[in-house]
Amino acid sequence: MDKNDTLRITLGDWQWNAALIGFINIVGKDHVHLSKNTVEFSADLLEDFEEKYFGYLIGTYEKTLSWHKIVSMMDRLEAYENSGFENFNSEALKSLNTYIKDVKRYLKSNSYKAAYELVASEMDMLSLEKQLTLLKEPKNQQQFESDRLKTIADLRPALAVLKQIIAYCARSEGKRYIGAKNIIYTVINNAWNGVSFLNPQTKIKDVYADYKAYFVDEAIDYIQQDKRKYKYQCFICDAPIKDMSNDLSFLNATGFDVARKSSHVWDFQNDIAICPLCKLVYSCLPAGMAYVYDRGIYVNANINIEDAFNINYVIKQRILGNQEGSPRSIYPALVGALHRQEHQVSQYDFADIQVVRYENGAYRFNIVSRKILEIIMESREDLDRLIKAAFIENGMNVRVHDEVITRIFNNQNLFTLIHRMLYHKLSSPGNCYFHGGHLTSLLKINQQIYMRLGGMKVENEKENRKRNAAIIWAARKAGEGLRTRYKVKDAHHKLPGICYRLLNALKTSNKDMFMDVALNCYLYVKNPVPEVLTSALSNDKDFSTMGYAFVAALIDEATGERENTAPQDEQEVLA
Ligand SMILES: [Zn+2]
């Protein structure tokens, strides 16, 4: 075989497929031929592969990189100067200081220091970093105005330093090496580790040259070798290989690590070796998954390679392609892509697809069946309403939309989630970024889950949905009415205690306890018990739906409606 030959690669398990999609992304879909479950390409596509590799990843994730944070400030700095700092105010000063803090942190990090060695420039970035100091922030706008001239005078030298830093980063070599370092420690290391430029002991400083030597040159050499006398076989493609030197242990979370744990693994696992070409393809895994910082997703649609490419392309577009530059959450992107997929394949039989997520250093798998897809499609509007809903639990930002999708994937109903949310709303309303409308959406989605997964008769779908909506509506009305009456009696301080008791009753499905508490409330305000409370008792699900809708409305919304301004829990980790 020689360099001009056609190479053919076939789909396999999810990780191989994701890597193969990554390979196609890197070389460009126009340069390969896709048919059914194989991809064909000319071997000369492997020339300069290291450039294509980093080029694709830097281009795709550009707006998420700290490199981009540094250089994207140039326009604003120039606008300040050109306008003679006309619109420069205390807010602008604050945000400039935040920027300076970030820039100083980036410039001192080890990965930036390593990049400076590769950029041919006399500029001493570490000394520029030292020259860059935070600007003094006046206490208030008044003081800002009186100190204005001095502040601006202090600003000019800082801007001069910043502009030198930005110019250094923005030049093509700056982007090439700093961008590559950013990509290695925010994207690539999610997929693999320990070899080539991610081997702490590597002798090659230039990450492009390192990748080329370890992955690309080996693959090209291998293609050109006469393999007739090789005794072993590649675990992936069955091609003959000379020895067992390449294995899968450089891939994260594959379950075994031949080099480090050889005494603990079964003998047969040491038999897993791959050819250099398959190793090169596996190194493309980070280009196949779609990452939001340290979380990733890949949809393994095994229908054919074209579909697999398209659905993952859409997900990546939706996650990374928004205007603001900050990547979106993974699940709304997935829901959008599944919706599109649904339209495209509706005329064919829908095959179950596998959703692979990378979270907390491990892969998690879900099968999206026809029924699960139906729930997601039928609940699309309610799901969209939940995108900004969140609450903080144990210091963590919990996204309601993602929690709902996880439960749908795991065939679980939403009552425990609703319970947690209401409990937090009572105990720490300041940590809750959702309102009653969000809970109504949850109860409606929950109905879909019961209908599709709980074996309810689908013939009665419309009727069921109507009945459920009526229960939610009536229970909310009842809750709001009771709350108003407590307020009139100036007794609304009693409501949190009542809500806790009602939630306890709901948690244990204790209808008697629930009715006891409710009856006492209505006795207290001298009002008859609304019919919805008693009529929902005949059925466990109706009881929970009614109960949670009732409690949701009963909880005082004194804090007003708040959208999610919860702190973002995702930040680039600097190496
Ligand atoms: Zn192979």
C-alpha cells in the first residue's frame, strides 16, 4: 500500500464512531466519500494532518478559549481611546479590571509560558505581565467623576501594555501556539491523555511536531510498510501489525490502563493492540464529541455515517454557534438536534439512538427510544420554558432543564425533582431561580412521561392531557385562593409551615395527612374545600399532580419572578 491508495474505515462501537466523525471533521467532509457505514479517503489526506487537527479544534472552539478572551478586547480598548474616553465610566473601569486580572492569570500559567518558547518573538511576556497592574477603583460614581482625569491618565500606560500583549497573542504564531495550548487543556484532554504532547515527559516542545511524530508519521509509515510478515492483528480493523506497542490506554475512561496496571488486568486485555492508523483515528475523538468545558456529548446514531455526521454537526453548532460566544448547555442542543433528526427520518423506521455524555471524567450512556423521543417532542415547548430555570443545592447550580432530560432518559417521573424544588423554594428562596410557571411546565411534562412510559392507553391521550391540565389549573387556583385568604387574615407567615407539612404528606403519598392539613386550613379561613382536592384522591398520580400544583401556588412568590442569574459553574481550568 502506498500514500496514494484509498483507505476505507467502517463504523464500530460508539467511541470509534465518535473518533471517526472527528476525523471527518478534521479533514473536511468534502474530502472523504461517505457511503452507508464506511468512509473512504485518499491516504495523502494525512499530509500536514497535525495542522488540520489543531486548525479544526482551534477554529471550532475559538470563542471559548482564554486566547480569545484576551484578543477580543482590542476593539473596545481602541474605541475608548478614539473617543477620548468619552463614555468611559465606573462600570467600564470595573470590567477592565476584571479583564486585567484574567489576563495576568493567563499570562503566568504554565501552558502560556510553554507557548512563549515556541513563538519567535523578542517580546518578554512575563515582564509585560508584571508591568500590568490593576487600576484604582473609586468608591462611587461621584468620586469617579472627580477623579476622572487622573484615572484616565493612569489608564493610558496600562492600555499601552495591554495592546502589546494583545498584539503578541493575535499574531498568527501567537494564535497557533497559545490556541493549541488552550485546546489541549480544555478540549483534547477530555478525550485522551498521557501520550504525545499530553505526556509530561515528552521531549518535543512544539506540540504540532509532537503530534506529528507520535500519531501522523507513525500512521503514514505504517501505510507504506510491507505487512505480509506481521504476526499480530489490530483489535479494531484486523490489519496485520508488527508488535503490541499501541493500545487503547491513552483514551480516557476506557476502563483499563495496560501500561500502569498490567499486574491487575486479565491476560487477554494485554492482547488488545491497535495499528498506527487506528491510533491516529482515535486521537480525533476530541473533534467528534461536542464539549462545553469538561462536559461532552456524542449521539451514536448507527443508521449510517451521513446521519451520524449530521446529527452531531447540528449539536455542535447549537452548543458553540451562538452569538454571545459563551457555549450553551448540552441538553437544549441535544433536544434541538433530536427534533431535527425526527423530521428528517420520520418517513423511515426510527432506530433507537445512543446518547453518550462525558461528565466528571466518566462516560454515561442512555438509549433514546421512540417513546423517549416522543416525550421530548411532545414536551418541546415546556422544555424550552425551563432552559433558564435553576436552583442552587449544596453550592452547586442545578439546571432544571438538564435534570428533566436526565429523568426522561432514565424512565423516571418528575415528582422527586418537583419536591426538591418546592422544598428549596420554602427553605432558601434566594437560591431559587424559577417560578410557578416553571412548575406547571414540569407537571405537564410529567404527564407525558406517565402517558408514554407508564403504560397509559395512548388512545385516551387527548382526554388524559386535558384532564391533567384541568387538575393543574384547578389546583393552582385553589392554592392561590387559599394564599390570598391567609393574607387577608394577616396569617400568611403560617404558610411555610403548612407547605412543609403538605410536602411531607406528598413525599410519602399520605393522602390522609394531606387532607388533614388542607381541611384545617380551609376551616381556619372558613371556606369550603375546593372540589379538585377531593376528586384527585382516587388516583395516586392525580393526587401528586394536584398536591404539587397546589403547594406551588401556596408558596408565597414575594420574591417576585426571577430568571436564572445563578453563577456559572463552568470555567476554564488553566494548566
Ligand atoms: Zn487498525
